[in-house]
Amino acid sequence: MPADEPRSDTIDVLRRVAGAAAVHIYEMEWFDDGSYRCNEFIGAGVTSLVCPIPEGVDEEQAWEAAVHPDDRPNYEEFCEALKHGEPRELEYRLVGFDGVTRWVWERARPRMEDGRRLVDGIVADVTDRRRSADELVAAQARLAHLAYHDALTDLPNRLLFQEHLEQAIARARRGNQAVAVLFVDLDDFKLVNDSHGHTTGDELLRVVADRLRDAVRATDVVARLGGDEFLVLVADIDLEGAAEAAERVAANIRAALSAPVLLALGELYTHASIGASLYPADADSAEELLSKADIAMYRAKHAERLALRPAIVSSLDAADQLATVARLRGALEREELVLHYQPLVALDEGRMVGVEALIRWNDGERGLAGPDSFVALAERAGLMAPISHWVVESACAQVAEWRRAGIDVYASVNMPALMWRPAEIQRVLAAIRASGIPADHLMIEITESAAIARPRSLEPIMADLHERGLRVAIDDFGTGHSSLERLSQMRVTTLKIDRSFIAAVPDDKRVSLLVATIVQLARNLGLEPLAEGVETESQRRFLVEHGCKLGQGFYFSRAVPAEQIAELHARTVRRAA
């Protein structure tokens, strides 16, 4: 918008006023061909708002080019209205050729004079006001967010959780549905703060919050009540299956929290006590549901401290646990850990096709110990990673030795959740390469509960292993409440049916029907079903009749030392022949 020289004292006065007020006053003329010319521009003008203007670009072009792309539609509508004689005002952004964005406010009024279409306008730089307003709005939004969210984890707080809970109860009351509230309390969290400081404690709480989000459905609500206490709302569930739905969520949470937490100081393990209450079975108000869930959590915590549970060896007192962990730390160096192998058998002919590697500890003080007596302590002490590496490397080396002796079997190893990370998987691949065995001679197992706890992170790892030719098995299938959708997306080769189901066939008709369905499901998905815990001829025959080709259990053999596998293999080959 070029400006002519001022032609009167009035213009001089306006220029002084405009300068003092930091505004720009202009008179513009529209022509019939749609072009325009700025007859007067009083104030600093275009140069101060879009400077510096490149050579060869006039001020009208510079102004139009500077309008922010997001504001251009409104600006074009503004100009079109002026062409038709309609007064307008508009706030929009200009992006100067120096890259600086400024907010301007422009008001314009069209008029006719001697047949000419003129526009009188004023432009003001309102960047500071807009910035202050935006900062105020942002500050208000932050305050509003903090009123309903936990500052540390950004989870909803109790106030927002209670609003969601009341709405869920109202929906359930109208739709004859159920609502579950889970109260989650981290065990021994105070020890983390006392031992490692509150900074580490806060870091742990943020990780726990993320894992809780991942462990539940997108429609569920996870909140932090305060300290080490969290709440989970499971809404819109069927009345008949409400208790089972709550237990599935609790199982997912336990699995999600079972993996070690990798912090700056190293690995930490965390466990939780979980209590649940149901609407309408336990209570019919939000406050009462929260109270009942809280009571249930404390009962669970008390019961777990009295009973043996997988995560904590409660039968040992603190001193025994410390002494056992101290011996366990040196077990690898002293070569006290050994592998026993249980045959995996083709059920129709009894031929051994593989083995499952099962760890034992030849403890100098207590003799040969099974995994139940030390794996939980190893997990809490952060020893499972080196132990798992040793298991994989030893199993691969043993398979290679058997192959050299003419025994063609694959080995299956159970990998804890903490090992299903890219760096750890690379160690597995390195063990395969070092041993020289084919990739399909190693099968890696993961429990169903661990698999469904982190599906998004596990699926690409499983796909990569599948592409490389490794076997991947879902262990203890039927105990973790996985969905068919998730199962179909996992690139696994084998579905291991949990022994608790096999124990009931063929006598229990309902369980037998369930096992037959699982076998058919696996085959429909292109997976190989493998039955665990086969102990009788009737069980073997039932499985064969329903299409399950692989199994393991005491009916064929207990887990035995590696040197006994050659004789067992030869015996099964003779039987099959």
C-alpha cells in the first residue's frame, strides 16, 4: 500500500496522532478491474509490519503476501465485503519477510466520492495484547487441568474420577449394566522412597501410571488417588460377567506391573495389591463403591502377605531371602544352574520332536531346587536378565551338540516379560548364530498374561522373530483372558494349552469341549496347538482325536538331564517305527 506525500496540515496532525497511538491510517481506492491503490498511508505503514520488503515487491503485494495462511480465507472475505461497500473489522496475522509474526487489527469503512470507490481504514499492531490474552487463556487452561489432574502423572485425580464414576453408574442404571472400581496400591513403595529418594519414587510412579494406561481399555479411566494409590474405572460391562471382567483387568494390571522398571539407578521391581467393588452387586453409589474397593484392597494386601504368591517367597523371612539372593548372585559363576529337558512329543506316534528347557539350581545348601523356590527372588533382585541369557545360550549349545550326535530336536525356552525388548532379543539371535543351529530349532515362550499386557510393543518383536524363522509360543493359553483380535495379530507359531485344562479331559465334558475349541481355534489361525501336562493315555487319545498333534507331560517323561535325552529320543524313534 504505497503512500503519497501529505498534502495538508490535517495530514500532519493525523501523522503525529497515528505515531503516538502506534496505528496506521489509510485511504484506499478500488478500481473496476479489482485492483486497488493506497492514496494515503499515515503512520509507519507497511514497512514496520512486514519489513524488510525485498526489492521488486511493491507494498500492496507485500501486504497480501504477508497474511498468515490460516487467516487468508477470513482476510479475503474481509476484502470482498469492502468491495461491495460493507464496513468490516478483522484481527489477523502478518508474517513479515523477517519471519516475525504479528497480530494486527484492521477496521475499514467504504464510501463513494465523485464516482470513486474509496475505503477509509485504520490498522493497529495488537501483538502484545493478543500475546497477553493467549498467555492468560493458556494459564487458565493449565489451572483448570490441574484442578482435575494429578500434577506428577497427569492422570485424572479423585475429583475427575468420581465424576466419571457417577456418570458410569447413571448409564449402568439406565442400561441395566455393571460398573467395576479397582483400587490399586503399590506394595513396599515406601522402601523405594526411603532407599533411593523421592526423585526415584516419582520416576517410578510415572512409569506405573503409563503401564496402567496401557493395561486397560481405551474407554476405562485410570486415576491417581495420591501417594502410591491408583484407581481404575471399568464401565459399560455386562451384569453377568462383571466379576470376570474386573478380574481380567486386574490380571492385566498385575502382568503389566510384573516387568522390571528401568530407571536411572537400574532396575526396580514393583507389585500391587488390588481390591475391586462392583455396581450394583456391592454398592449403588460412587462413594460407597470407592470405600468397598479400598476395603477389598487392604484385605488383598493382608491375605497376600500371609500366603505364598509367585512374586514373593513369603515362606522365607527377610534374613533368609537376603542370604538366598546372595548365594543366587554367584550361582552363575559357580556353575550351579543347570537345565533339565522335558520332551515335546508327537501325540499320534509318540516320537520326540523337541524339548522344553527347565531351569534348576544346584544350591550348595539346599540341594537341587526347582524354579518355584528361587525365580521370584531372582526377579526381585534383578537377576532374571543374566539368568535368562544363560538359559538361551545353554539351550542353543545343547541343541547343537545333539544335532552333531544325530538327534534332531528343537528346544523351547520360557522368556520372562523383561526379555521381550529389542536389545535382549538381539542377544537371543546372537546365541543362535554362535551355536550354528537353524533358527527354527529354538522356540521362545511367553505367557499369555504377559503377552496381552503389552501387545503394542510385543507385536513388532514377534513379527521380526517370525520373519527370521524362530518359533514363538503363547504359554499357559486359557489363563490370561486374551482376545481373539489380539491373538490373530500376534505372529506366533504355537499355542500351549495350560495343564489345568488338560487335567480335566476327557472326564469333564465342559472342559473337554473348551479344549477341543481351543485346538480348533489354533488350527484355524494357522498355529500348532501343544497340550501341557498330559499324564494319561485317555488324555493323549482325546487330544489326537481332536487334532492336537503335540504334547508334553509325565505320561511321556519328566524333565531329565541333557545326557538322558539321547536314550529317550532313541526309544521314541523305535516306538514310532
